[in-house]
Amino acid sequence: MADYRWPEAGKRSLIGKRISRLDGPVKSSGRVKYTYDVDRPNMLYGKMVLSPYAQATIKSIDTSAAEKMPGVKAVQVMREPGAGILWAGQEVVAVAAETEEQARDAARRVVVNYEKLPHLVRDVEPAKAGDRAKPAAEQTEGDPDKAFQEAEVTVEGQYGCPVITHCCLEAHGQATEWEGDNLTVWASTQNVSGIGGEFASGLKIPAGNVRTLTPVMGGGFGSKFGADTWGLACAQLAKKAGRPVKMMLERDHELMVAGARPSIHAKVRVGAQKDGTITAWSSESWGTGGMGTGGSPRLPYVFRIPNQRKRHTAVLTNIGPARAWRAPNHPQLCLITMAALEDLAARLGIDPVEMFLKNIGMTGELSKVYAAELQKAAELIEWQKKWHPRGDKAPGVIKRGLGISLHTWGGGGHPSNCACAIHPDGSVEVSLGSQDLGTGTRTIIAIIAAETLGLPLEAVKVNIGDSHYPQSGGSGGSTTVGGVSASTRRATTNALNELLAKAAPSLGVENDQLEAVGGRIQVKGNPSKGMSWKQACAKLGTTLINATGQTSITTPTGPSARDLISSGVGGVQIAEVAVDIETGVVKLEKLVAVQDCGLIIDLKTAESQVYGGCIMGVCYALYEEKIMDEQTGRCLNPDMEFYKLAGIADIGELVVHMMTGPGYDERGVIGLGEPPVISSGAAISNAVANAIGVRVPTLPLTPDKVLAALEKGGAA
Ligand code: MOS
């Protein structure tokens, strides 16, 4: 039985070090080609006709004028007459032409007649939504009525997050090319091994005829798992024209349709003892994720408060489809819960660090992790020195405050297959049908392979981003690092064992006496007895080693889990803000993020994930909102001027601290992409409340809302 365990702390030459992304230079110099950059010989460009109405039925489509436009080579109807439209921006017709301009001009000549139907696009309360309000069954735990009756203190509040939208640096889209019945798709996708099947069934060709290529991609965050209507239309245009077609979404289309993060709002009551012990929770929540109902959100977040009553109502709206957005639902649930709990602490006059610690047992298995993280985060933000009770009493218009939040995520590894080839010339390749969304996956795979084989990083070639490589899971749920690290460790260990068996006879030992270290195969405890890696590989003659490794779907969970990988992480963030009470402008001064993710493969890319999460967190905390116009049913800000994101000067100082070493490493590798985005909104909202003495109930914390909250009852 091969020993796959991770090397012990003292024996790691690459794992856990700070290693820069291997594809950094080719990306930053523009040498590597994203899907957006694909330029095939004779390639055409696709553009789409979009519905201007939020709800409608298509009555007729006339493409004849468009077909006669200069440069037009193919027209594809995407939704036939009679089909319904459920949001403005939904695709109706696609056109392929010699240039983007010609395709755009031709699309304008398509005539579509609609029967307009009533829509709802505003993020309204259920009472204002009529039959579009879909209540879910009430959920209770314990005895909430009794618990509220016996509570010494009860606080009430209303909190919420609006609908925001995906805004990946690289827009959604594909380039497609046919060779007979074989289709090649260059796709900006989180799912290289998976989307081929969707193209195949949509186009009625065998799944094996589709090859997906994604050598690099410019972000997905949960919005890029499918072939999408535009992917299929792109392939249909290419088939009709007999030429390759590229069709990437325009930025306005991207912001309209490429994935709304659902809103969640809630009226919350929390019951507690005077000493800060939390005893009861009740929430009436609602929100919209487009035309889907989703299911009841899991409130309260992280803290399993013993007595609970929860009601949730989904409101169906024509805002565009909901898609998973980095830690789906967690940031919204986190905001609602952590805001309510800090409001409780403020009412009780208790330091929130103390109150969270007092109730930390309610976080379950991760309570020790949270307690350690909370203390670390408090130390890094200088809590003792800087914290004051709610409402900054210092003179002047700039009010400062601190706010806390806790979060969790699973991050167990997905199924993954890796093939490791060792060639007689000593070169090594590892191949997986995985993808690097920009997170560092390629680098992680190289580190594990090189560590296992005792080689320098540059001696390993990593092949990913091609569906012809062994199947590996889609990159969702922060499952990639676990999935690929375990399959790569197993494949490379298996390959190495075959090589050791070839080298052992000439060294006169059994193969289990050998190790691969520093580019050599040598006898354990007697390093002078051995040979170079190349000499060992030369013994393969003309037959290369081709070994495989797999991650199966049974990922152990919980802090006590012990394997190459596991799941279940905790994180704590504390924000420090300065709020100008004359202008209402919130400035993030500092955000401390303390995060656990088990065994860290690359400290630099791990920290980079946390920085990225915090940056996205600042964006949705302070700026982002998909603003819909009820009159027209359209999105009012589908552009980079009015869909507000943070600029570099808005981010403030980010302090990242990874929990690592004994107590963490033993758990194996756990995913990290999603958790660090969860707490930022809640921590910043709590910090603003601490600064100005009053809660700004909903994100984003824009100046108008800050001023409105101050007017309603600021202490400042
Ligand atoms: Mo994620 S939002 O599951 O890519």
C-alpha cells in the first residue's frame, strides 16, 4: 500500500512556502491567450439581439434585412416566436459577421415583435409583491416562544443586502470551431471537463466529439459553469457559416444577465441574558433571486442559537437569472446575523469580542478555531487600544469604529483524476481536466508534483484546461484545491514508486528504502548512495511511466478529519472605518482577515485568495447594487461607470493572517476561494454602526443611506 500522506512539516521543500504563480509572467505580459483573445483563421464575430422587455412573449421575428447586411455569414434564432421572455437582456437572435461592427449593425436590423406583459423588477417586500411572493414553510427549533418570554433583553432590527451582479474581468463567452462533426470550444469556464456534455446534447452530437479548451480564464466566481444559451448559439452560427465564430458578451449584457446574486432581507429578533448569553432567534426574511425560489436561507449564520423561529418568502422578479456568487448566500446571511448580534452587544453594553467569545460554543466543532482567530484578529487590529462603545464620542465630523464578523465554509475536494507521466529523458508531466480561474490552481498542482518527486518546480509540466485530460471536477464551492491536490499527490506518488522500483536493483536495495530528494533518487539515511533523477529515468529504456491518482467523492469533514484533504473552515474579520458624518462617506481604513484552510500548499496564493475576497467584500459592502427601473423593467447601471466597484484608493489596508501549523496542517488541504469574501460586508457594517452610533440597515453603505440613518437617530 503506497504511503500518500503529506510530508511532515520539517520535510517540506515547497509545500507551505510563498511561491509566485507560474503563469504570472505570461499573463501579465499578455503572451497567454484568454478565450477573449482567441483569434482563429477566418474567424467571424457573433453579436446578439436582446429583449428590451422584462416580461413578454415573442410574437414574430424577421431576420431577412439582417441577413442581407454587409459581412453577415449566419443568423441563428435563439428563442422562437411563442417563447416567453423573463428578463430584459434575454437573448433572442444571434448574428455572425466578418467584423464585430458588421455583426452589431446587422443585429440592429432584426425585427422582433413582442407582446409586453406585466413585470416586477424591484426588490420589494412580500406584501408588495402580490402573487409573486412565495412563502416557504416556517421552521422552528427548540421553544422560541418560551425563550423570548424568559429573555432578559430582546433586540429587534432589520438588515439586508440588495441584488448585486457578476462582473468578472473576462466576460462570459466562447469561440467555437467545427471540423466535420467535431467541435472545439474555447470557453471562459469553471468546468472544462463538464461543459462538453452540455454542448453535445444541445447540438445533438456525441459527447466525445466536443473538446473544451481553457488554458487560462479571467474569473468566474460561480457564474461560469454552463455552456449557456450564447455558447450553443455560437456553435450553431459556426456550423451554419462553416467558419469559426467568437461570441463574447458585451459588458452591458454581462451585467444584465450573467448572474444576479440574490437579495436577502430580514426582520430579526434576538433574545439574551444580561450577561450576553444568546438564547433565542426569530427572523422573517425575504429576497429575490429572479424567477427561482431557491429555498429557505440558513439563518442564523454560524451561531446555532438554541431556540429559533424562521419564516422566509421568495419574491419572483424579472431581474435576470440568479447564479452562484462566491460563497452563495453566505455573505447575506452573515450580514444579517452578525449585525443583529453586534446590535445586541451594543444594547447590552458588552464588548462584542467578549460577547462572541461567551457564545462561541454555539459555533459547534469550529469553536476553538473561532476563539483563536477572534483573539488573533483583535490583536492585529489593536482592539484593546481602539475599541469604544457604540458611537464615537470624539469631537469632529470623522467618526471611527470597529466591527467584527465570523464565517464558515465547506471546501471539501471534488472528484478529480490526475495522470502523471515520467519520461525516460527525465521530464515529468501531470495532466488534469481542471482549470485555473486565476486562483493559482496550476501552481498548486506543480508544487505538489515537484514536492512528491523531489524535483524543482520548473521540472514539472502541468497540463490543465483541456477536456482531453483526465476528468476533474468543476471549480465550484472551493472544491478545486482539495480535489486536485489529492489526485496529484496520489498520481505522482504512484509514478514515483514505479520509478523507484526501476532504480532499486542497481542500488542493491528494496524500493521502499529509496527516496526522491533534491533531484536525486537515493537510499534513505545514506544520501551518498544513489543516482540523479535523470540517471534513474534513463533506466526506463523506451517506456515511459504513466500513473494515475484519484480523489473520490468522500471527503472527510470536521476539525478531527484526517486525510490528504478535509472540509469545514472558519474565519474572522475585523474592520476599522472612518465615517464622515457631514457627507456620509465611509472610508475603510483597515480590514483584518484571519482565516483557516487546513494545510496550506502555497502561502502566497492562499493569502492572495484572502486579499481578493476582502476586495470583493469592500465592493459589495460599500458600492455594488444592481439597480432596476420599475417603469421600463431594465437595469439602470449595466456599465462600469454606474455599476460601482471599489477603486484601488477605496480598499484601505488589508491585513491577512493565515492560521497554519500544528492543529491546522493535520487536517489536510481545504478550499479557500469563497470563505474570505463572506465576512467583509458584515464587519464593515458593524464598524460603521460602532462609529456613528446607529445601524445603516442595508448594504451597500452609500452616503445617502448613512445620512438617512444618522437623521433617524444617530448618536453623533
Ligand atoms: Mo462558487 S460561487 O460555488 O464558484
